[in-house]
Amino acid sequence: MCTYTTVKDAIDGSAKGPGGAWFRVTDVTVYFDHPVHALAEHTLNIDFAAPAKGPGARVALELTADSAERLVAAIQEALAAVPVEMRA
């Protein structure tokens, strides 16, 4: 069963998209649902996008729940090692 819980937020970053071109991403959408490609019944799906550039300016991830939790822990560990003055 799907939760239909979708979290959207504004972000500031870059992503490498189709054709290997980098583009600025301004939006992120996170939800737990059926994947399109991953071999799992449900995945945490993360879409990084630049809506102003059209539908092709998007990078999508589909992660199992366990993989998503490991990603969160890895991000937290990496950020914890960054000196405060570098986090601007």
C-alpha cells in the first residue's frame, strides 16, 4: 500500500543529467512509492529537478528503505565532519 506522502522543498545545488550536462537544481521531491525501474516492491524516490528548464532537467533516485537509511546516515556523517565555517 502507498502512503501518498510527498515532501517537496526548495534546494540549491547541481546535478548531472541526460547527456552528461550539469544543470542547477532548485527543487526536490521525496516520496515512498512503487518504483519505475528499481527491483523492489516499494522504494524511497528522490527527484532533483529544475522545473524552469523543462521536464528533462531532472535526476531521479529509487532506493530501498534500507539503502535510503544508509544514505541519510552517510550524509549526516559527512556533514558532521565539516567545520562550521565551511558550511556557508
